[in-house]
Amino acid sequence: MPTPSEVTRTFLRWRDGDGSALEALLPLVYDEMRRLAGSYLRMEREGHTLQPTALAHEAYIRLIDQRSVTWESRAHFMGLAAQAMRRILADHARRHGAQKRGGSAARVSLSLEEHDVAADTGDVDIQELDTALEDLANLEPRQARVVELRFFGGLSIEEAGEVLAVSPATVKRDWTLARAWLFRELRGPSA
């Protein structure tokens, strides 16, 4: 397993124009991206047509094609990978005609106990979650990024702070506020 500093050094070499660094990058991040893709797909419906390898590869290709992005570290890259995977899955669900609120819609659990979340919203449609995160991003962009980094990217408070260039205390506050906002939005007015 490569160290975070080894991955960061490779990103910096690529950013500085070293073409060989791009070839060295995939082996350094592949296992972690595949693990991340697997955790996303475990939240999806049974019989999902995407496999972890395909999701990881699609996200990697999208990230590598973004030449305007300057990756600062492994945590920054994995945060962007989480965002790319979320978008790929939401696009996939839309293309396959997932019905809102039930049917064959992809559903994820937001109990998030492994992330110290107090409130449990139960299972929610991935498209509803994606829409809610887009709405949150319009109101509070950093809070939406914290959710992507923590929930989807699996980053710690400290890693998310590094990616966002804010203190861990700010990430904790944004995390708490974003969870509360999502809980209210996803439960709807009847709750």
C-alpha cells in the first residue's frame, strides 16, 4: 500500500509536467478507488449493472481528463473521485429510468453510524440524495463538499479539512449542519 506522501509526490510530479507520473499514478490509487467504488455499490440495489472496477475506471478517466484541476494531495484526489462516482451513479440511475420514491430506484442508507451521525433518515433514493446535495451546494457549497468527502469519500474530519483548506473544527461544524439539513430535506414536510 503506497503512503499518502508517495501519492501526493506523484500528483505533484504530474502537475509539474512529468508525463511518466500519470502512468505511475493509477497503481498508487487503484486499490483505494476500487474500495471506494465497492462501498458505493454495496449501497445500491441488487443486480446493479455497474461493477466496482468499471465505476473506479470511469471515475479515474473523468478525473484524468480534468486538466484544469490541480490535485494537492491523495485526500484531495479521493474527494474528487468520490464526487465523480456519485455523479456517475446518479447519471446511471437516471438513464435506467429509476422511479422516484420506490420501484427500482437505487436506495442508500444515511444512518452513517460509522461517521458519528446521530440522526437516521433510513433508506433514501440515490437520485433524491443527489438532488438534495445539489440543492445544498447552491446554498452552502462547503457543507455539500463535506458530505461528499465524509460520506461518499470516506475521508476523516482531518482529511476533509486538508482538502477544503479549513480547520477540523470547521469541518465538524459543516458536517453537523449539513447532516441536519439533509435529514430535514430527505424526510420531507410530513415528518
